[in-house]
Amino acid sequence: MSKKSVLCYLVVVMTIIAAVTGIFYTFGGERYFVENIYGESIELYGDGIYKYNSVLKAMGSKGTDIVMIVIAGLFGVFTFLREKSGLYKLLQIGSLTALFYYSACLLFGVTFNSLFPVYILLFASSLFGMISLLAEWIKEDNFKETLRNTDFKGTAVFTIICGCSVLVWLEFIIPAVLSGSPLSNIEIYTTEATFVLDLGIILPVYIGCGIALSRKKLIGYKLTPILLIFITIIGLTVISQNIFQSSQGIVIPPRQFFSLVISFAVLGVAATFLNYRFVKYIK
């Protein structure tokens, strides 16, 4: 077994441990209120591995967990089959990007708990696994020659739109910055990891990739299908998160429901269809 495969299977094991524990572990705890450092009263979930997280964050995390169990299983299958086809290599890297994002959100976004060592192992193995697999993918000749003659301007524009979709977080950031007050959704946390990952990494990567694809640069062809897979998984994740949150009586305002749930779900569906064009050109 290669070192890459060892890293990949470690990702599968750590993801399943983290996600299964997140969903099913319980000790019968109940919700309770605490006061955050800003003097606001916040309701904590009070049960399971997410006991010290707000109800909103805990339910969002559980919704993510259930999707990641499926993604981890598929990632393991793709890892096993990767030498049979370039398609499996693409699906492997695409699913790994979601697992890496998941690990970062767990490590930096939820309150410290007994799974912290698992989160670190998941983050490290997914990071170095992704670097290794991505370097190999970029180096290899994965696509048919006819790909470079195909017009992907529509997909390029869509990729840029996907990147710009994370600007929705400015709705929370700008008022807080201008007023000097905490984020409206800060709850018990000191910052929001999702804002950092999306605005600091997702936004520039998607815009850069979209521009590269529009100019028919090789890196654009290499990265776009991976980024589209990631958007598909995000679309599934936000739906699952909303289902779990709704089950606990959390009501998201209509405007935010459209901008944070419906919009990403629609982008996920569109990304799946657009990615089909790339699949046809894989050797």
C-alpha cells in the first residue's frame, strides 16, 4: 500500500470516528443558557460531543456529520479504485477537498472537546493527502486533447459566481466592523472559522480558477472539476444542516434561508450538471 493510500484511509477512519460520535453520542444532557463575553444570553446544546456549542452550531455540525460519513465512504471506494480510471482520481480529490474543509471547521469552529486529537489527525492527513494527490493530478495527463478546443466560458463564469457567493458573509461582517460591535451570529465564539476559510481561501481560488479556465489555461482545466465537486457537496451539506436545525425548532429568517441555504443548494445542482462536461473528456 502506497503512502498516499495510507493517508487517505486514515482520513476515512478519522472522519467516521468524528462524524459518528458527533451524531450518535449522547449522555442525556439538556439545553441550558450561558452568558457570553458580550453579555448576551446564549442557549447551549448541552448534550453529546457538541455539548458546549450553541444549539445552532451543534445542529449544523450534526447535519454536516451525516453528509461527511457518506463522503468518507465514497472517498474510500475512490481511493481503492483510483488506478482504474482518471475519473476515480478526480472524484477522490474532489471528495477529499470537502473532507479537508470539514476537518478545518471542526478544528477551528467548534468548542474544544475530547475528539480534539481526532480532529488534528483528520486535518493533518487530509491536508497532506490533498497536497500529494493534487500535485499528482496536475502533473499527469488526465484529459483528452479535444478538451482544449471546447468552450467552457459559461463554466468559467459559474465558477467565479460560486467564489463570489461567499461574499454573503459580508452581511454579518461589515455592520460589526463599522459599529465596533460583535458579529450578530457570534454566540459563544470569538470568531467565525467559516468566514475565514470562505473569504480567505474559497473566494480567491474560485475566482482565479474561473479566470484561468476562461483563458484556456491548463490549471483552469485541472482545478475546475475538483472545485465543482466541492460545490456539489456543499449544496448537500447546507440542506442537511437546515434539516437538523429545523428539527430543533431553529427558524432561519426567509432572506437568510434564501441566501445561505437555497442559493448554495442551487449552485450544487448546477455544478453537478456542468461537471458532466468535464467527465466526458477524462481519459
